[in-house]
Amino acid sequence: MIRRLLRRCLLGLLTLAGVSVLAFLLLFAVPRDPAAAMCQKNCDTARLERIREEWGLADPVPVQYLTFARKLVTGEEGCPAPCLGRSYVTGEPVGAMLARALPVTASVVLPAAVLWVSSGVLLGTVAAARPRSAVDRLVGALSLAGLALPLYLVGAVLLLILVYGTATLPPPGWTAPSADPAQWASGLLLPWVTLGAMLAPGYTRLARAQVGDALSTDFVRTAEAKGLTTRAVVGRHALRASAGPLATLAALDVGAALGGTVITEITFGLNGLGRTVIEAVRTDDLPVVLGAVLLGAVFVIGANTVVDGLQAAIDPRLRR
């Protein structure tokens, strides 16, 4: 099992290197001149050339990538390793900008993940335990409606009703949890509920299918024949047999969401990774976009590695 995880970590590092090359080529090989975006007022040819030389934009793209990779490993003055470069707009290290935005995104994603996984699996398991019943049909209809509705629409409606209409909830916002935990939770409650409600239907449908299939297997029928209660059969046997696909989906969703929940952050006015990337794209701030892409890749690759470890812990056959 340890050897398997080490292989997965090595493969993850190679994948991250490949992502960095591909992302760098796609971003910096486009026919756009970042120097022109930085040279806004009173711009002339001499100033453009000076900016290109200062930022290394006059070098060939392979040389620029090698310089980026070297700084990523060794860092530079004022930008410790891993140095993702500096913003073309503000001159600030990209790592510092992403580090400032990451707690906001993590504060939205991680508690919401608890909601969408727990509620989705619970509803799907209840529906699977009562097939073709009114509960099964109701859960199926609700999950289908949740998959069909766009997040920005649900978020906007909840904002109008719960915040601006009835003032049931305070306006969304982010406060450092170390400063005021209560305000941190109240300001993010609506984003948690909205994001959880939008992602839970996928887990509901997957849990319904996986647990339903597990309930028809021979080992579950044997457990029922031994006189175990329905709760014990579903919880100890059917749900555990279905945990592999659910854990895989949960880890990948969390990894992808940590890379930036663009729609959620824009809908609720939160300055997380997603909104930082959108602003960087708008201003042609390519180092920030590249840094966010690499950070998202780290989260997804890390999630895949965690999934492999969970799969081996859940399924004894994978430990061999």
C-alpha cells in the first residue's frame, strides 16, 4: 500500500510538471503583449522595450519557462520558493496574492463539502432503502431539480429573499475565523447552503444507485437472513460497499472547488481564488492566472492521491 501511494505521489509530481508546461505555453504563447497591458499611459516604443527586458518578455518562450521553473524551485529576492512570479499589475508576488485569497475559498468550500456530502449520501441511502416508494420518487425529483437549476440563479433568489427581503440572514461576507468565529459562520452561511444544495443532488443519485445495487448482492441478503435490522444492513454493509465511488467523487469535487468557486464568489461578493482569477484574466495578469492554474492542479492531484489512500482503506482487495 505504501509503495502504491509513493508511485501515485511520483506520478502526481510528473503530472504537475506537465500541467505547468502546458499552462505556460497556452498562456504565454498567445498573440498578446503583456508589456502593452503594463504600459498604459504615455507609452512609447522605448518604454515597451524596457518593460519587456525588465520582465524577461523579450526572451523566447522556452527560456521564459525555464526561468519560471528555476524561480519556482529556488525563489528570488523578495519572493521565496515556490515563487510563482510577480503580478504584472501590482508587482506583488503571486504567491502572496493567492495565499490571501485561499482562506476565503477554503472557508466556503470545506464546510459546504460537509453539507453536500452528508445530505446527499443520507438522502440517497434513504431512497435506496425504500425503492419505488413515495420517498424514493420525492428524493429523485428533488435531486433532478437541483441538478437542473443553475447556482447563480439559486444564489440570487436566496439573497433576495433571505437577506434583502426578510433580513433573516446577514449579508454574505468573509471575516477571519480567528478574529470572530460567529461572524465568520454567519457571513458564510448562505454560500454554504447554496453550494451544498447545488452539489448534493449528484451524491444523492450516486448513493441511490450504489446502495441500491449493494442491497441486491448476496452478502447483503445473507446479512438480512441472519436477522440484522435494516439500519444495520444498510449502514454496516451496503453503505460501506458503496463508499468507494462516493469517496472518489467527494475528493475530486473538493479538490476542484478549492481551485476556485468562481460563480459562488461572484454571486456573494467574496474575494476568493475564483474572483482573483477572473480579475487577472480581465487585466491580462498572466502570472496570477498561471499561479492559480498550478494551485488548482495541486489540489486536484492531491485529491486523487488521497482518494487512492481512501480506496485502499475502504476496499481490502486494493491493499494487496
